[in-house]
Amino acid sequence: MSFSSATNLAQPLQLNTTASTPRSNDKPSLLLPTKGSSFLGSTRKLRPASLSHSNAHRRSAVVAVSEAVKEKKVQASSNLLITKEEGLELYEDMVLGRSFEDMCAQMYYRGKMFGFVHLYNGQEAVSTGFIKLTKKEDSVVSTYRDHVHSLSKGVPAREVMSELFGKATGCCRGQGGSMHMFSKEYNVLGGFAFIGEGIPVATGAAFSSKYRREVMKQADCDHVTLAFFGDGTANNGQFFECLNMAALWKLPIIFVVENNLWAIGMSHLRATSDPEIWKKGPAFGMPGVHVDGMDVLKVREVAKEAIGRARRGEGPTLVECETYRFRGHSLADPDELRDPAEKAHYAARDPIAALKKYILENNLATEQDLKAIHKKIDEVVEDAVEFADESPLPPRSQLLENVFADPKGFGIGPDGSYRCEDPKFTQGTAHV
């Protein structure tokens, strides 16, 4: 079943699911809230979604939003959603993200990092579920919560940690820091501090792919772009503008909403007139999908279909992943506004623990196999910290590089000294 199908509605997501609930037979779901179901862990009841459109042609193209994902093509011999190799790859990537962020918290409180640091704990299923299905040539655009997106895309842990330490060996030579990860080699097109700021960049990257394929006749250019952003961004003007443009030009982009229910201290339910973000997709003529963002296997099934659509030239998809951050908005946030019961509810649905349970129950790996992964990741993260700590700080001459159009940096002389320190620097400018 694909997004373009119009029958067999998926079952609604039940948010009272706990880690102890058997998951091996769960179908990946894209979910329609129905009467009597709760959304986003609240008790607020939502009306059944109406996807009717006056234009029959448009309706046939968009009614797919009532679908969760295509029915998994099950082999007669197995109903498993992943192979052993896929399961171990997903598990390792999620453990890397969690362990890396835990180490970031330690280093921040030890004074090794400066400024704001926003951690990703709890949301790993979204990053892993989408990014591990991409190619190196595909682009990822992130937010200020960007460390794990970079790691999932392949940026070495050493380079990410060094960037957080502000060192010259970081992926941005120490000039980006926590909120501005960038890697040309791995096509990570940046973390962005302001909400919505990265969506136009992602839309431009998707336009570039389409232009290269259709205008420059690069037939092998089937690259897609993933634009990650939070629930708060869905109330931002750039979000709507770029959805419109992407749908109008059928750009190969997936808009991935990481709805962790809170915009700093503002509940998502209080901040938007309709909390079902996925419904904004069909308003622009693209499929809108809501999926359990705490289940990497469900996210992965949705991602397969959305990425496949983009590669085939069928246009964009809006995917709302309902997830939860286990820590405060940033490491400077005491996290006193969220209900402890709500936090406990989502902690019981830890995506890493859920994947581990699935792997063990289906004999995809042993407990020892998973322990070996944890040991490997611990070594990788510790090595990243040692490397970052021993790396040099950026030279003073680098301060203004990449700030102005002059690649050497406006105001830096040929000898690397600052021109502003020359007493004659401002001569002749008084009349300006």
C-alpha cells in the first residue's frame, strides 16, 4: 500500500503503549487520529479527519494521506521488518546518538563546550529511521539539535565533538559550534539556530537536484533532501512558503517534523490551532503522514516510501514524527515545566529499548552482540573526546573567514594581521 492508495486505513496510534507491549507483530503505521483516540499524549479528543476536496483530480492524488505506509511486502518465510544486518546497523546508530549526547552533557558541565547545547536524547528513532536510508549524495538540513543528524549521515564522531569543543579539527573548523554543524563531504547542509531558517535551504537543495536532472540532463541525479525541523516551525511562514514551492515544482524533498510536543516551555497543543501538523501536507497537494516517532521500524517504513516517491520524481512528502526529548530544551533548561508523569510515559517507550526488544524477540542478535555494540560505541565516543580535547584551537587569523564574501575574511591583511589594528585603516573614510 502506497501513499497514493485510497483504501485500508491504518490503525490509530495508541499512546498508552509501553515498552512492555509486544511489538513484533506491529505494522508500521501512519496514523489518523479518530474519535475517542488521544493525540500527543493529551486527553483532548479530535474530530475525525476530513480529507475531502472539491476537485476530484486533486482528491485522488492527495487522499493518500489517510494511509500510514504501504503494506510491507512480506516474504512467505518471514514477517520480519528488517534483516539482522539492518537491525544491528539501526541499533548501533541509535546507541551512538544517545551515548554521544550523554557525553556532550558531561563535557558541557565540565566547561569544555560553550554557548547553547541542545541534545537529542529520545528522538533517535527519527534520525536513524530516515537518514540510514539515504545515500551519501543526498542532503540533510537540520536545526540547532543537529549533532545526531550529522552522526547518522556519516560525519565522524571526532569531527562533531571537535566542533562542539570549538577546535580547528571540527567539521566547521570550530566556527560553527553546537548549532551549526556542516559537512560538504557528507552533504550535511547545516544546523540552523533560528526556527524555519533551514527549510528554504533544503528546498533550494531539492531544486538543485531537480534542475541537474531535468535541465542539465544528469540522468543519474536522483538525489533527495531531508529537511528536519520541530513542531514550532510548523507555525512559521517559511514552512508554508516552502511547502507550496516544493509541491508546485514536485521537488524531491521530505519535510520531517520532529514533533517532540514542546517548543522550549510551550506545549504544542497550546501553540497551534490544529495540533495535527501532517494535515498541512494535503492543503498544498502533497501526502501528509503521521507516524510514531518512538518506533524506528515504523519511521523507517514511512521513510522508505517517502524517499522512494522523491527519487521517482513524484514530489515532496510531509511526515510528522511524534517523538519526545528526554532532556530539557537545552542544557541550560532546568526542565521544570513538563509534567513528570508525561516524561515517565515517554521514557517507558524509549526507542532504543524498543528496538532491542524487537531484535532479541525475533532472534536477530544475541544479548552479547548488543553488548559488543555498546562497548564499541563507548570507545568511539571516548576517542572523540580525547581527540577534541587534544586538538588545537583555530588560529586568530581564522576569526573573520567565511563571514564575508572575501574568502580570506574582510579586514585581514596579507600577512594575517587585522587591518583594523593599523592606525591608517580608517583614513579617507570620514566623509562616507
